[in-house]
Amino acid sequence: MSAPDHAAPLDRRRFLQGVGALALLSGCAGTPPAADSAASTGGAPVSHPEQSAVPPLKAGGTVAVIAPASPAAPGKAGDAAAWLRARGFVPRLLPGSSATGADYLAATDDQRLDDLHAAFRDPKVDAIICLRGGYGSERLLDRIDYDLISRHPKPFVGYSDVTALLLALARFAGFVTFHGPMLAPDLLAGKQAPTEDALLAMLQGKQLAGSWLPHPPAFPLETIHAGVAQGRLVGGNLATIGATLGTPYEIDLEDAILFIEDVGEAPRKIDRLLTQLRLAGKLEQARGILIGDFSELDDADAGSDHEAGQRRLRQLWTELLEPLQVPVLAGWRSGHCDPNLTLPIGAIVRLDAGRQKLRLEQDVVQRADF
């Protein structure tokens, strides 16, 4: 029921004094400080404006194997351990990596989260490589103890669905992560050079600030829009990036170089995802765009014609990305492709789309004597 027209006017001074008294009482009662961890607050953790270098993976180091998303085929965890031993590393298989799986998940959310925390918490573990991607990484984002992980920085490697973890750890734990080959689909599959060499070179500190990242000449790059830009390299699997929009874990593209890749998506679906990023105001924030591999195009319109699908993709880059008037370089071999090159997520890079080059502007692992 509304107040009658002749009601006495509110005494503004008395009202403000009352509000001030309530605020003072609230302050005296004490308000707990906001925690940095989503796990402790149920909300979004605090972003780190910069991503620091991680300790290098030294020869003979211990590598933890986790499956934060979908399960690998039976026996793959054991094969991964053998692969690591053959290269002089000490494997540590976390329980979820050998689990039989819960449908499309490698293990329960609790188990996969425990494995992630345990791998970072263990001081004997020097690096973490995911067994495979798939589905389910996003289910962990609001339960991760980012404070714990930030206290134990180490190389963390994955791609595909693991993009969600790469971006979240870089942003909320504050260190560089690595969009690179996983064990089951890449390293055990014997993907061609320089897949393995590029990964180990980056994790072992052989590519420092000022290094141009090598790209195999057998796979030509394409300049969509020439120019030079510098910023944090962020991104990964396009569908996974789109799935987190509108959440506290959505991609932060402010003054960044966006990297995108995907597999099994039709050009029309890629169009929809890029348009979603544009409408969300994300694309206009980016300083430059690095396009990775878009393989196995599920395009009923193009049928099985690979070239027709690729032509449609190039048309999409021109229609949707060239108007941004920022450097855009396409064809970088990283993601669901062979070879699969490693990229440092969160690191400052310089993209020269005209010269078709990418350079590290910061160390991604801490300098050490080997």
C-alpha cells in the first residue's frame, strides 16, 4: 500500500545518521576479509594481473599424470608412465588417471579435484601433464583452491577441454600454463616433430624472453590482417571458451592476444562461437588474434571436401576478424593437429602477423643452470 500524498516528508539528515550508525555497528561486528579462493567463498577468486614464470622441469624430474576431464583407454596411464621413464623422468600417476571412468568423466568430481590439488601440493612433483581432454574440466572451476595452487607453481600442460583449467590457473593462480600436447592423444600417439621437442624445450627453459617460437615451414601460415601487437597470450579451445562466457571464469581479453583452435566443429558453428565472443564485447578487447588448427570440420554443407571447408574458414576469418583491424595470423599448428606445438598461456608475447612470427616477451620458466 502506497503512502498517502499528505504523508510527512522524510527527514534526510535523520535518515543518513541512522544509516551511518548501522554501518558503524556492522563494521564493529566485523566483516571477514574476502578470500582469494573460489573454494573458500563459493564465488569468483581474485585475478592476478600478471602471470609469472614457473620453475623449469629438470632432467630426471617427477611428472604427475592427471585426468581432469574424460578417461583414456584402459592401459594408457601405464603407457604414459613408460613414456616418461623412457625419457628419464619419474612418473607419478594420480588415482583418477587409472580410474575406469564415470561415463564421459575419468572419475568423480571429488577425485579429479583431489588429483589436481595433490599434484600441485606435492613438493616432489615438478610438472603436471594431463592424460587427455574430453569433457568435465569446467565442473572443477568453482571448487579449485587457487590459493593452494598459487603457492606451488609448476608447469601444467594440456589443451582441448583442459583449456578451462589453463585459463583459470593462469588468471587466478598467477602463473603461466602451457597449451601443449597431452599424453594419450599426442605423445603416446607419436605425433610428428617438433611436438615432443617443442614441449620439452619450453618446459626446460630453452626458450626464454626474446625467443621466436619456431613453426614448421611445411605448414604455411596465412596473414589475415598485417600488423604487430603485444599482450598476454590467452585462449585455447574455442568451444570451451564459449562455454564459460557469462561466468566468473570467462576469458579475459583486455589487451590480450587471443589464441583459438578447435576440432569437429562446422564452419557455421565456429561462426556462431566467434559471433558470441563479438556480442559479448570480447573480440574488441583483443590486441591481436592467433588462429590455430581447426581440424575435422563437421560440415554437412561441404560434405567430405576438406578444401571446401578450409575455404569457408578463411572466409569467416575475413568476415569476422579482419574488420577488427588488429593483427590476425592463421594456421599456427597448436591444438588437435599433428604436429601440436606448445604455447604459453598468460605469457607476454609479440605477434607479428605480417612477418608471420610469434616472440616471447617474458621468461615462461625461471632461469636456471642445467
